[in-house]
Amino acid sequence: MARKLRMGMIGGGTGSFIGDVHRKAAAIDGMIELVCGAFSSTADKSIASGKALFLDESRCYGTFEEMILKEKELPEDIRMDFVSIVTPNHMHFPPAKMALENGFNVVCDKPITLTLDEAVELKEIIKKSNKIFALTHNYTGHPMVKQAKAMIENGELGKIRKVQVQYIQGWLATDKESEGHKQAAWRVDPKRSGIGGGLGDIGTHAENLVEYVTGLKIIELAADLSTFGKGRVLDDDGHLLLRLEGGAKGIMSFSQIAVGEENNLAIKVYGEKGSLHWEQENPNKLTTKWLDKPNKVYTPMGNDLYPEALSISRIPIGHPEGYLEAFATIYRNFANHLMAKIDGESVDKTDYPTVDDGIRGMQFIYAAVESNTNNSKWTKIK
């Protein structure tokens, strides 16, 4: 293509953490530009946010419905190509549905929807629309995560036996939701978050990382979920036993009340011939250990990388690549696919999370809640 893709944003107005992350990540590779938005559920705040981002005032909309319908009326060489949805969970499905049905591609934050039924319905809408949908499970965009996945796919670790994954935070150790903290308030509210609290917010990241890296689906789980925060009804801590395809076993731990923890996402995978270990807080190192050869540490742009990892290592060796770059990889891979489609070209393989990953995440949440309700009974993911 001879131009950048044009992005519209729903949510992510002034003061939003995740909206700013999406805008920066989308811009990193120079393939996407923000051209319009409906940034808030309050029209005045939405328009003010658009102006603060130096957008054309005529394309700063009061509602997402207005944005989608008015953008649709614009000439093809002006209107947005896709929307990025960065709202709380309960506002994922309505704008995604409307955008797809009006001819726009979609990038959506995770978890995909408020309910499993919505996720299943969204898949059918995507199929009928013939549009592209990406879900921002951003941690799959790290070069060393790509390296880990490629090594396992190539059989270097042998048959996978055991997986340990954790996502440990401490930011909800106190009652932030009663102190006017917007990010905390919606995450502990089942009407806006869904049936999972920390389970949906960070547990789904851990679930997605396990299935992405190992290539194995979690088929059954036993969950022990806890709610420690005063007055909360949704989980903020949990431990799960996992059974994966092929006989592998897993352990998952997540928490948002672990005092002193920041963003401690980590995974260990153990196979018959070797193991690997990756930590999000130290994302540029993938440690591997072996039965019959010395241990080895891989780094972005370093030696012996698979093409999947090397192709998304953006900067010279030894320079840290982190959260924004991983997010940007999702946008870049989505953009490459969309650009090819606009140009009438076929794409053999795409590498970004899709609606199927979103449905898996919702199935995981529902199975975990069901298991916990039944005294941690083993429950199939379906």
C-alpha cells in the first residue's frame, strides 16, 4: 500500500492508560495513523479528548454509533479502515458488532466480550462480515515469546510434560475502587467486568500464554478462586491445576493483591529433552536448560533465533524491547494482513490473536468459575 492504515478509536480518552498504550503501539512501525475517535461515554469528554490529540474536530465524535455511521458515509480514500476498541469489557461487543456489520475491521482489547455467548455470536458476525478481527493479547508479541513457541513447535524440548505460569500483581491489595480509582472500579464490578475479576483481567493472559507458547490446549482445570478485597464480589486471587492436550500438566497462579508485586507474568515449560523460562519483567531473556548440553540464554537480535523472533526484533542487540513493542507487534501483524487484503493479496499465515483466542479465554473464565463454585472440581473447558 502507498499509504498508512487509518484507525478510529472507541474509548481511551483523556486519562486512560490503555488508550494511550494502543495509540503509541499502533504508531511505532509507521503503518497506522489515528484519524478519528469516540473516546468517552460522555460526548463532551470524547470531543475534548479528540481535540487534545490534534484530530480534525469534525471527526471527534460524541458516541461510537455516530462515529461508525458518519465514517461509513465518507469517501473510501478518507474514512477509517478499522476501529480499535479500548473500553471496559461490557463495551467490547456492542461497538465491535456495529463496526463489523458496517464494513469496518476491528482490533479489540481483551477479554473479548462480557459474556461467552457474546463471544460466540461475535465469531459468526466476523465470519459473515468478511472483515479482520484482532484481539490484543499483547504478551504474545515479545520476540522471546515467539522464540519459545518456535523452539517448542520444532520439537527442541521434546514432548511437553509440565507447565508453570503465573501472573502476580499487588495493585489491588488496598481498596482502590472506593478511592475514585477508575481502573479499579470497573474491574471489580461484575456488570462491567463480567463473571471473572482478576481471572478475566490477568488470568486470561496467563491462559493465552500457555496455549500460545506450547501449542497445547487446556482441556480441563480445577480452580480455587479467592476474594480478599473488602466488599468485593469478584475474584482477586486464584490457583488452578491444568490438564493439557497430550498428557501435559500445568499449574497457574494469579493475584492482584500480592503486596509488592508489580507485573510478574512468567512461564516455565518442561519437556523430555529441555525446558525454557521467560519473565515479562525481564522480557529480553529466554533461558533454556537441557539434559545433555549447556544451558543457553536467548536475546532479541541475538544468536540462533528463529525467523519468527528475529523478524520482530526491532532494535540493536542489547537494547531493551518491552511492553509497547510487544503491543506494536500485534498491530503490525494485523496491519500487514489488512494491507494485503486491501491490495487483493492472499496471506498464507497470520500471527496475531483472533476471535478464537477470545472464545478460548471466555471458556477458560467460565470453566474456572464453575470449578470454584463446585469446590474446585475438575471441569472441562468447553
